Amino acid sequence: MKKFLLALSFVFLFFIIGSSIASAATIQTTPSTGSYKVGDTFKVDVTVSSPDKAINAVSGTLSFPKDKLQFISTSKSSSILSIWAQEPSYYDSGENGNISFEGVIPNPGFTGTRGKILTITFKVKSTWQAELSFSSASVLANDGLGTNVLTNSLSGIFTLNSSVEPYVAPTEPQVKVPSAPQITSTTHPDQEKWYNNNNPSFKWTLPSNITGVRIYGDQNPNTELPKTSQGLSSSHTYKNTANGTWYFHVRLRNSSGWNDTTHFKFNIDTVSPEPFSIEFPDGKETSNTKPRLAFNAIDTISGIDHYEISINNILVNASLETGKNNVYVLSNQTPGEKEVSVKAFDKAGNFYEAKGQFTVIAEPCPQLPQEKTDTINYLLIVELLIALNLILITLVVYLIYTRLHRVNLEN
């Protein structure tokens, strides 16, 4: 009986060991060794072997020293796994890089050696050795129970040699959010001036890496635009904009995100100053050759900028009278009736023209004082005239007598 029980124990133990050996599965890297230089890229397949028992699920995490190797990519091409519970993914854990995977093989599963699960591409960063090891793994049998039949996880060891040039890890270019765009306007170029154009037009710089643009116009100088794109425009024009002070806002986005909103101020005034009239402090008829004009124009949008005064359609100089608001002294005027025009301009160039008439009266010429003539002086003059006449008559008679006397003597 003892011999029978001993033989039966050996049979049972052989069955257990034989069953375990028949059900053994191995996961490993293929190839498991190799020699590469710094800067080289190489590929490693993760494979599973289960020669005697069908398997239907494989999962695991392959770890490697990230100071020696750089992960480049994974490929599922020609994989025996057709359903992926977890897509191959890379993550860091301290000094190691890790690639995790988990997938399923539909019924009837896989039986054989070196069934490819995925392909991993690495790049050599520095010299020495790099070990590829499985920090976790499982291989499940297609037995309806999900029995883990994994018995071996084989590491791969690779020799890394120096190259002519040391490896320099690639660095991603530092991309910053866009800088503030330069906004310009051909219709409203100066942000502090007023314009009577209510169709403002704007342009701004648009770098090649911009992926989104947001614009808006309102009367708030500090509007922050939402982070939603309206396209990739680089100009915009508004039509029939209301009068007042406005702000045009622009925001740009690139691969790093949105910049702060940029603001551009513009001023619109299309309305003339309010009507006004001209007053004449010296009266509409005056002998003052530098008459005064009084007027007061009001503009409620941009404000009054300056006046132009014309007399009979000729622009004249005028100065503000000291100490008296809105009283202007004209330059010297000749006598006569005058047509006066006053144009009040606002800061946007709009104007209102008021007209009036006044007359400069000529002063009478001064009369010279008349001297009084003495009556005696008049009589004296008359007497002198009579005496002169008598002398002339006497002289004429003498000349006639003398001539006659000569004639008689000759006869």
C-alpha cells in the first residue's frame, strides 16, 4: 500500500509539473541585445510566446532608463492584439520612462512563439548600457477563467557606444503667446484726434503662427475679449458708426494660447457746431474803425477748435479783447457797409457759419477857421486899383500926343 501511495504521489506531482510546463508563457523584447551609437535610432518588438496553450489577453509596462534612451514612437502594425483595452502610452516615473499597453486576442486566441504585440522606437542619448525590463506584465489563458499563465518576463540589455559628436537632446522651441499686434488706421490714424468720417477702417499685424483672431468695437477702453476665434482676419471696417469716442479691440491666439486684448482708440464727430448769432457791441453803425464782434459757438461732441472771420469774403485778423470772453476786435476798417461772416470749426473739421452786417461811418472833415477882413483894407485896395488905372490912362494919352506931334513936325 505504501508503494502504491508513493507511486500515486509521483504521478500526481508529474501531472502538476507537466501541466505547469505545458501552460508556460513568456513575454520579452526582440531582439534582446544589441550595440548602438549615440544618436542612432533602433526598434524593439515586444513579443509573447505560449507554445502549448491558447492565450487571449496580454498587458504590461516596459521600463527603460530615460537618461540613456529617448522614446520616439510606438507602432501596432502586425500586432496579434486586435482589441486594445489600453492604447500604448508613454509616461515618466522618476529616472525611468515607461510604455504601458493592454489588449485582447479574439477567440480562439493565440498559440505559438514570439507573437508581436507592438514595436517601440528608441534613440540613443548617452553611452553605457540600457536595460529594457517589464515592471509589470500578465498573459491570460483563453480558458474562460482568465488564468495568468505568464512564467517569464525577459529583459533586453543593449550596449551604447559614443559617436563622433555627443548627443544633444532635442529641445522644443519656446513658443510664447502672441505679442500685442500693431493696429493702424488709414481713416483715424491719430488716437487723440477727432475725425468726421464715420466709416473707420483698421489693420493689424498677423504673424504666421497665429491660429485664431477675435475682434470687437465698443466704448469701453478696457474690454477683454472672449477666447473664441472668429477666423484669421487682419483688417476690419465699420459702417455708419455713431458719434463719440470708441475703442477697437483685437486678440490673437497661437499654439501657446491667447494674448491680452489690445485696444485702439478712435474719435468720430460728424455734426456741426450749434447755430449762433453775431452781436455788435459798438452798434451796427459805428464810427469806430476797429469795431467789436461778440459771438459764442458750442459743440457738444468734440468741442470748438477755432474761428474764421471774414469781411466782404476776405479773411481778416481779429484778436480776443482782454478780459471779455468771446468779444473780438477787428483789424482797421475803412468806412462803408460791411458783410461779416464767422465760421466756428469743431475739432473734427465741421463748421457752422453765422453772418451779419455793420457800417463804419466816416467822420466829417475839420473846417479851417476863416479870418475876418477889415473894411479899410478893401477900400485901400480899391483906391490903389483906381490910381493905377489913372496912371495907365495918362501914359497912353501922353504916348498918343507925342506921336501926333512928331507927325506934324515932319509935315
